[in-house]
Amino acid sequence: MRRFLFFMFISAASLLPLETAAQPRATATRPGAAISSDLAAGRRIFDAQCAWCHGAGGTGGMGPNLQGKLLHGTSTASIVDIVTSGIPGTDMPGFRSPLTERSIRQTAAYVQSLSRAAARPAAGNADRGATVYRSSGCASCHVVDGQGGTLGPELTAIGARRGVAYLRESIVTPAATHPPGYLVVRAVPTNGADVRGIRVTEDVFWIHIRDAGGTVHALQKSELKSVDRELEASLMPSYATRLKEAEMDDLVAYLATLRGAK
């Protein structure tokens, strides 16, 4: 009787479908699925923490466009270092907190996937934009490749540091994209005319102001009635009505090509 029951048990087991016998392996996570899951998690983190500067999908904003060749990160490991510690001398901060090590790795993997995508070219013609740049007076305030004025920020690598949307907004509404280090101040002397311009340096006793003509004024604070800091002002005029739509597209396309010393 025991032999008969044992034989029946073995026979029944041999008739089980192969999927049932292999079920534990089927439920194991596939490497491809793990990578896909990490990218999805990295995208969610990027959208929450990074898109503020780099734009949705990494298309750029106050921070650079991350689609196409990256200026700094060349591997997942180097991107992890950038996300963790930031980039000294730039606007890129470190995110050692509040992100975990795993979150940082997932974000880095997603950023690297963005770098494999072809960057979308800016609308407009960059060659025509270079002509618009010169004819509209931009070079009188900005330096490109060592040539130009110093009243505004240097633009030699602006295309690598800023996205297309940010570049356009900075031309249309300069005060909305106020660059750090270009605070507008107005000094009111006890005697004489007001001095308004970009604050160059300031300490307890002195303030140096570069006016719109490029002249630097050294003013002793004891001889001033007041110093007004115009936090939302800009010496750069809006070009919203100074340029046609096509000229604006061309100028932005030109600025987007400026990616540093050749």
C-alpha cells in the first residue's frame, strides 16, 4: 500500500507544469528590469530636485542642458560625485543631503541616460544670431572670447551653463534672470549727483560702483546720505520690442553655441 501511494505521488509530481517548478526563478528580478526601475526612480528624483534648474527632461534652464554631451560628467561615477559634492565655482550645489546614496546613484543613472539623447537644436540660425549680437550692442557690455565690455556677465561659455529657455528669458526680461554678482545699487552723496550702477566691491567704509558707461566710482560711505540696493533691478534693457521674433530666435541660437574657449 505504501509503495502504491509513493508511486502515485511521484507520478503526480511528474505531471506538474514546468512553469510551476521554475516559479522561484521567474519571480527573481531581471537585470534589465532593475536598470529600468532605477532609471524610473532617478527620473522622479530629478523631476523633484533638479528640474528647477535643468528643466523638465534635462532640456536646460538656469542650469545647463543635460541632453547630449555633458560638460563635466563623463561616467556614472563622475556624475555621482557631482550630484554629491556639486561643482566648485558654479551654481551647482551638492545634494549629499537630503538624498540617500542609492537615490544619488539612481539620479546619476538617469542623467547619464539623458546625455545619450541628441540635444534639441535651438530654433533660429546661429550665424545670423552672431550678426544680431554685434548689431544690437550686446558686445558693448559682454565679453565673448576675450572681446567686449565688462558691464555685464561674460558670455564665452553661456551656452554650456544655461538652457535655451533661460537665455531667451534673460533677453526678454533681464531682471527676472538676475545673475549673481551684478547687484544694482544707487549711492546718494551728501553733495553731488547720484551714482547708479553695478556694485563692484563694498566694505564698511567704501563702496565701488561701475556705472552704465563703464566708469568705476570709489565712494566713501561717510560722505553718502544713503546706498539703495535694487535687488530686482538690472542695467540690461529688455529686447522684447527691440528685436523681431526671428532675430530673437537667431540670437538665442547663437548664444546656445557659446560653450567655452575653442
